[in-house]
Amino acid sequence: MVAGADGGRMIAERPRPPDPAEAGSTAEFVRWLALLRQWAGEPSLSRLRSLGGQTESSDGATVDALPKSTTSHVLRQADRLPRWDFVRAFVTACFHYCDYPAELIPDELERWRAARTALAGSAARTPQPPAAPVDLVDPADPMEIVDVARPDSAVELLARRVLREEDRARKGLLGGYTIAPLSFSWYGGAGEVEHDLPSIGWFFSGLRPRRLLVVGESGAGKTVLAVELVLQLLEPVLAAGGRLDQGQLVPVRLNAARWTLGRPFEPWVAEQLEQDFGLAAKDAQRLVRDRRVLPVVDGLDELDPEPSAGPPRRAIGLLAELNRYSDLSGRRPGTVVVTCRADRHTELREAGAVLDNAARIHLHNLTTQQIGTYVRARWPDGHPCAMHRDAIHAALSGPAGKAAHTAVATPWRLLLTVTAVESGADPAELLRTDPDLDPAEGAARIARRLLEAYVPAATVLTPRAAHETPYQPDQVRSWLVHLAAHLRWQAARGAESDRPPPGLTAIDIVPHLLWPIGGRRLVRVLHCLGCAVFAVIAMLAFWTGSAVDDPGGPAESLTLALMAGWVAIATGLSLSPWPAAAGGRAEVPRRRRVIGGLLGVLAGVPAGVLGGLAGLVLTGGRVFGPVFAVAAGGTGGLVLGAVIGLTAAGRRGAERMTVSEAIRAEPLTLLGFGLCGALTGLPPLRLAHAGPLPLAVGVAGAFVLAFALGIAFKIAIGGWSRDAELAHPREALHRNPLIGLAFGLTGGVAALLVFVMNQDVVESLVCALIGGVTFGLAFGAIAWARTMIGLVVAATRGLLPLRLWTFLDWACEARLLRVSGATYQFRHREFQEFLTPPDNAGGG
């Protein structure tokens, strides 16, 4: 009777286990086994082996029923129904692990046996798969029709990249693998029901509609829960070897702070899939339109500034967009997850803004027992810090225990505490406060002490390599303060713009957007002057190499006009408020690079020869002969084709820009390409004393050819490759000078072929080299040049280290910053706000 009562209480308090009867296929049955393991609390493979007991093999030997290798293999094998002996042992082990009432386990086993038997019988009766597509109903959503015959490569690509990114984010947030034992409450029809973090994936999968609002205090673990939810929902993908069940949604965590007021939700989600995960625009739009993406919108509270002068307008606007977001049928709310800080959620409710049809869960603060559990897991017996466990317990249970517990009752604050202790701090001193103080005031003092200790502790715990000068805590703090001030400035600038550049938010540290730290006006002036100087040098090198002997002639006047126009365009590009460093990462095998280069040569050489012969016709053979026309044209085509082929190599399946998209993206750059082509075509025509018509035809033809070459470059260097994984935050910026080098190489080779008609080889080579380098710097590496000037100025003023990239990587290793997609972010928003100076000095 007692056992029955305990079992009844257990059933009332814990959600029911996954029902295998819902599995409509072998892959889903295996997925349900993985969900059962999640529901049970994620027992390790070793623990499952222990709980699974032993069985007798066919040769009479006694073996483990659940060997670790077998269990791992079965949970990844989605195309074969597991043996009943395995299922029975696995299910029994999971139920024993979570202390499920023993008298109820036989009934659960019968459910699993019946489900497996039904699937086994269905498999025996099912003929070979039909050749034509078959539409089936997704068991997770009966209204969603899916195509089971054609796997979607874009969906699988997105799932793989999300898994990689969220695994990186999880490690960055936790500083390891030990996670605080978070719990949350759900207020459902049966009243308040409490769950723990390992069950969040199962809990969410059981919601109808699947709309969830996660509310918690600052530092309570909302982002950790969002990351864990994404990973748990995608865990069956790992078990299936990277293949998704048909119709399965791909959860994607999105930073709410990147949304701008008035921006429609669906186009914004598609844009994030392009920018952060490298999907082609058409694929991203299709996946969002077809509801193959589950948006996990993290940080609704970060949209509006703190403290707010009125209702949080941007958060209210985003909630309105989310309430308009429907499922594929348009008749039910769309699947979505949103996280929000508790006080901002209260403000939104008072303003009448809620997430319609959503289940709301509230993250609990950690109890003293949960804190002790975490500390014991992080510092087991024998650990150098194990002796401090009692001191932390004493502080939490002493006279000022309420204040101490309030100060460290969130995973973030607990991480601050253990980091400080591991660096040598005394936990009794860290958690000390006057018992006579108000607990809230005492907790605030402890929290400030923990935040003050974090940078020194992280610096001590993460020394640089032995041959490098160690960072000093004061240095690190000063640099982080300037980064935090810059983020506040970014937030203000982003709020003023209808379409700010990607990454101009209150939380994202984007390398090519950091230049204003050096002084916005000063850096732009220096960049403009430097670009103008390089552009003039490039044109002087061209003038010298072309050996203009009659500055007053019509061809020479046209040359001067074209040169002045190009200098104006190059200078104008340097005045761009936010030069873009675009282009994804392309980790292409060397063999494919070589093949791409060879294909480019095969296409470029004939085109170059035709161009040389066209020049021969236009000049009437008075400047060069057929041999030079073929040799020079072939050489130029070889170089140009090789550069484009090497750049575009390996981009199979990547997004391809159309010609019109390339023209709309950078019209001034393409016009500059055209002017350079016209300039290159002028000298031979001038030497041949060509008449007005040949001169016009030659210049126009060279302009069009160079303009087309610019379009080819834009298409080749833009977009992502399916060979690539997620980009590092500096990847696009690192590609920018390479693009400039490619520009300079092609321009220099073309100029050299023209110069040798007028000068000796050495002088021609010098002019081409100087002109090509300055051409590339002034015209092809604008974002890189602006960033480098800004960082040099900032380092000269002591605002940032000269080797900023090294520092940012070290700060991520030290858990002061973290990588989020293609940006850096502070480890926690409270840490960023703590370091932000009261008076914003960022942005210059």
C-alpha cells in the first residue's frame, strides 16, 4: 500500500514517460528510445550497462545485456529495429535509473513490446519502397504533411551546423561539462508541476501547440536551457548518423537583440539562417516558409535598453510578430520558443503583451542542496578545491546565509564563485556579509565582490603560452571595459537605423565593426586619406607605365578623366559608413582548388586570346603583331581564369548570386572595375593613333569586359560553400585582404601586358607591382583597411591591445567572452553591464 502511494505521488509529480505507441516507423522507435533515456535523466552508457544486468549468449557465456558499444550503435542505427532483448534491458535500466515504481515497470515493458511487435509485423508486410514520393502525416504534428521520398539536403546541412554551433556554445557557457541542476515549474491544468533540465526536450515535445515561454531571473540559466533544448531535440539526428526524420523541425537559437522594430519575423529568421549558418537565400526562405525551422528566440529582454523609460516597444513589437506566426496550415499558432527575464516579462504583461497560446515555465533559483550537488560534482574527493566545499556550505547556512544564498542562487553567480575559489580566493571571504544587513543589500554586495573577482580569477586560471607575456588583470579589465562601452554605443546606433549592418547590436562583438573604438571621425578621415593616397599612387604608376607623351591629346585627356573618375570612386568607397566584410568560410580540399584553377585556366585562355586578337584588329596591327596578341591575351586570360577558378573552387551546392543581384550589391565597385578596364584598353589604341570609332569601340569593349569580370569576382567570392562548416568570427575579415590581393593581381597582370608595349620589362614590372598592390589596398580590401586603421589607433591610445585577435581568442578560452555564431559576446549580460562605464566613451 505504501509503495502504491509512493508510486501515485511519483506519477503525479513526474511527467509520463514517452509512449512508444506513437512511433510509426523504425527510425521513430529508435528515437523514442533516445527520448526515454532523456526522460530518465540521461544515464551514462556505463550506468545503463550496470543497470541492464547480464544475459546468456548463444554459446552459453554470460555477457552484459547492454554493452556500451552496442547501446551506442543501436541508438545511432535508425534503419534497423532493435532486438527485443535489447529493448527490454534498455527500458528496464532507464526506469530503474529514475527510481520508477518497480510494480509499474512490467506494464511499461508491455507497451514497448506491443509497439515493437506492431512495427516488426508492419515491416514484414511492407514491400519495397515505392519509386514515387509518398506523402505521410508527421506523427509529431498530425496536420503537417511531409515528403518521405526526398531527403532535404538543406535541412540536414542546417541541422549539422546547428549541432556544431550549440555544442560550442554549451562548452563556452559551462566552462566544461558540469552543469548546475536546473529545475523549472510549469503551471498546467493540474497546477504547478516541477521538472528538471534533462527533461526539457521531452516536456517540449509533449506540448500542443508547441509554443513555450521560458522566464527566469538574470543568470538563472535561460540561455543554458535554450541550448540544452536545441541539443536534446537534435540528439536523435546524432543517433541517426546525421539524418533527420521526415518532417522533423530543426531548432535554431536566434538572438532576439538582432531583430529590428518593424522587421517581419519570417524574413528576419531566413536572414539569420543565411548570416549565421550559411544557407542559400532561397533555401533559407523555403525552410522558413515550409515550417522546417523551430525558432528559439533567446533574450527577449535584451531588445530594449535598461532602465526603460517607458514600455519596452521593441519587445512588444517582436511579440506581435510572433503572435502572427502560424503553422503551415495557417490555422494554428506556429512552433516557437522564447526566453525572457522575469522583470521584463512582468513589464510586458502589464503592457498587455503576451506570447499567445504558449506554455510558460519559470526557472527556479538553485537550492542549497542543488548548490552542494554542483560543487561536489565539480570538486570531487581528491580535487584541490574539495576542501572548500564545507566553507561554501557554512556560508550558505550561517547567520548571513539568506544573503549568501540569494547572491549565488543562479548558475551564473555560482560559476563566478567557483571560478574565484579555483583561482585561490577564500570562499568564506567571498561570501562574507554583515548578518544585520538587509538580505537584499548583503546579496548585492556579495554579487559585486564576485563580479570584481571574475577577471583576476579568469586571468590567473588561463595563463598565456610560456613564450608570451602574460596578460595582467588590470589590462584585461580595461580592454573589456572599452569593448563593453562600444557595445552600448552600437546599441544606440543600431536603434537609430532601420536596417543596421548585421552585428550592430548591444551584444555582438564583430571584428570589422570594432574600428569606431579608435575614434569614429578620426579613423574615417585616416582611412579616406590613406585610400586616396593609394588610389593616386596606383594611377601615377599606370600613367608612368603607359608612357604618356602628349598630355594634351584626346586619348590622353580621356585617360586623365578616367583616372580621376576611378580615384573618386575608390575614395568614395572608403567613406562608406560600414564597409562590409562578407563571404563565408570555404574549407576546400587542395585537390579541388587545383581542379578549379585548371578549369578557370581552360576557360580563361581562349577568352584572353580572343580579346588579344580583338585588340589586334582595333589597332590595325600597328602596335603589336599576332604573336604578341595571342601570347599576351592568353597570359592575361590564364591569370584571370586561374584566380577566379581558385576562388570559386569547391563551392558545389553553394549559394550563387545572379548577375542582377551582384550589380545591385556593389554598383560602385563594378563601375570602378569598368573604369580600370577602359584605362587598360586605352594605351594600345593611343599608340596606334586610332580614330574616334575604334577608340570608342575599344574603350567601351574593355569597360564591359572588366565590368563582367567584376561580376564574376563578386559571384565567386560571395556566399558559402557546402564544404564549409560554421565561420569563425574573423573569417570574413581574413578573406577581405585576400580579395584585395586577387584584385591587385589581376589588375597588375593586365597593366603589365600594356606597359611592355611602352617600357622595358623591369620598369613595366615595377610599375605593375606598385600599381597592383595599391589598387588592391584602395579598392579590394576596404573593410580590412578600415578595421586595421581603427585597431592601430585604438592600440596607440591604449584602448585595445595591438594583437586584438589573439586577445579575443584568449578571452574566450578564459570564459570571459564566448563565440556565438560569427560573433564574439560577453560571457553573460550581467558581466557586460557590470563592465560598461556609466558614461559611454565608445564610438569616438
